[in-house]
Amino acid sequence: MIDPRMTKLAELLVKYSTTLKPGDRILIEAIDIPTEMTCELIRVARDAGAEPFVTLKSNRVNRALLQQCSESQLNLIADAEVLRMGKMDAYIGMRGNPNIAELSDVPEEGHKLYQNTVWRRVHLEIRVPKTRWVVLRWPHASMAQQANMSTESFEDFYFDVCTMDYARMSKAMGPLVERMEKTDRVRIVGPGTELAFSIKDIPVIPCDGKLNIPDGEVFTAPVRDSVNGTVQFNARTIYQGIVHDDVRLVFSEGKVVEATSTNTEHLNKVLDTDEGARYTGEFAIGLNPFITKPMLDTLFDEKIAGSFHFTPGQAYEEADNTNRSTIHWDLVCIQEAAHGGGEIWFDGELIRKDGLFVVDDLKLLNPENLKD
């Protein structure tokens, strides 16, 4: 028996997120997820008239490959994956991980080589701009541990979040998109945070279940050299298998000139990856009413209702401020009163206070109005 929640999720991914049509080629990349879910995605994709293709991967296998990899080896892997990805109309990436720290002891050079070869050539240059794609995590026990929940309770939470009414959320996002498109100066204040920047003339993108599941954010990017001030993040974060608390960044004319955390050495190594790593590629406002606390998983944490995230590294082509980097690290600050509060201002007008929108046209985005 297939868990009916798997079927509901598969139908959301196929019919809503990637909107598969007859004749579409869909690549399902399954990393450490149950075979039953992969098979259900194949079935639902076929029912939509699409041609499914599958790549099965494992984080333990990836670790073994990256431990002593060479550039020529990873470029050959990229050659093969570029050929396949270039023939796809759509992509579903389901990424599980029984151990979230599986890649924590991969040498820094291995991470850099992967980012500069497979990730850049396959995903940044082909998958993201040229396919209809969606990516999501799978609820392994390690994710339940991150969230400090039982496995069963976390699975219930996961499926509730991932199969919410994204069409309803999408409609409510419209006024926020319009406001951000008209905004020049953004000011964010809160405990340890006094940050100012411009988003003038940078496109604004609503994320409503088409690219990520779970979803629920509206993003743009700061004008590259406009960021000044300090931001203190209060959500734990993990990058390259290394956990950081209390990340604090100081900006001057767009560049991170000071960076500290509970692992300051690793933080600065990442920010020194390339020139663009110390500039910001994304600013986003989190909106998902079912996600209320950080769980050390970016795809969830960046959507927390009442949060914002600020991202050292690569800008997305859809909201391009010209910043280029091989990293993209979403750092999250929750501004609900229980987490210390905070404010977001657009061109001198208070838009959100302590995690809740205070202007009439945006109040439909507050959690009580998005939940069924």
C-alpha cells in the first residue's frame, strides 16, 4: 500500500509545481528517498502524459566521491549530467539525508570543485534557467531530530506543510510583490540589526510552490554595493555539514567586512571562496504559516512566517543584481516577538513589525489569514 500522503505530494509536484504536459521529459533526481515515493512520482508523471527519467543518488556515495576527487573527474560527471539535463523540460529533486552532517568532513577543496563543476554546469547553467523545476527534502529521522520532534510527528508536520494551499498563498502575495517593485530603500532593525540597502529596479519574485516545496517567500536582491550596517541572524544554519549559531555580518558598501559566528573560521573560509561570496545575492521575506521555528534545514527555515533571509553569494537570474559566486547561503532572522522582534521599512514606511504585516493590503499574508 502506498501512503496516500505520498500520492498527494506527487500530484502536487507533477500537476502544480512542474505543470507537466503530454510529451514533457521529466528528470526525477532521488537522493536517499524511499523507492515507493520515486515510483509514485513516475506513475503520476506518466498519468500526466510525461516521459519520466530517474537518477538515484546517495549522500554517502557522494561523500566517498568528493573525499579525493579531481577536477577532471567531476567535469566528466558534469559532462554526462549536462547531456541529460539539457534534454529535460522539467526536474524534480527530492533530497533526503539520514545524516545531515554526512558531508562535514569532505575537504574544502572537494566542496569547491563540486560547486565549480557539477553544480555550476548542471544546475546553475541548465536546470535553473532552462527547466520547470522544483526541489524538496524528504522527512528522514535526522530531520525530526533537527526539529526536536518524534519521527511520526515530524512526518505529519512535513506533509501538512508541503501540501498546503499554495494557490491561495500565491494570490495573497500579489500586493507584496507590487510594493517591493516600487521600493527603493529598505531598512531592517532588530536586536543586533541595523541594516539599510536599496532594491530599486531589481525584479521581485513570488515563491508559491513552483520551485521549492515547502515554499512561501517573496525575494529580490539588494543593489550590489548598497548594503550598509549590521545584521544578526538568530536561526541556526548549516553549510557544508558545519553548523553555525549567531551569525553576525557587518557590511560596508555592499561587502561583508566582518563576519563572526560560533564557527568564525569556517564562516570566513566560505566567504573567501571567491569575490562575490562577500556580497549579497538575495533578500527575501518568509511567509509560510505552518513553519514557525528553525529546524536547521534551509528549505524550511527560509520560509518561516515572520522571518527574512539575507544571502551571501550568487544572485538568481530572475532577480539579478550582477553578483556572481559559487556559493549561495541563505541566513535567516526570525522577527516574531518571541524571537526578539524587529521591523522592516520600505521607503520610510513601516511594513512589518514583530513578524506581522501592519499595512492593510499585506495583512492577508499574516499566518491567521493563510491557514485553512
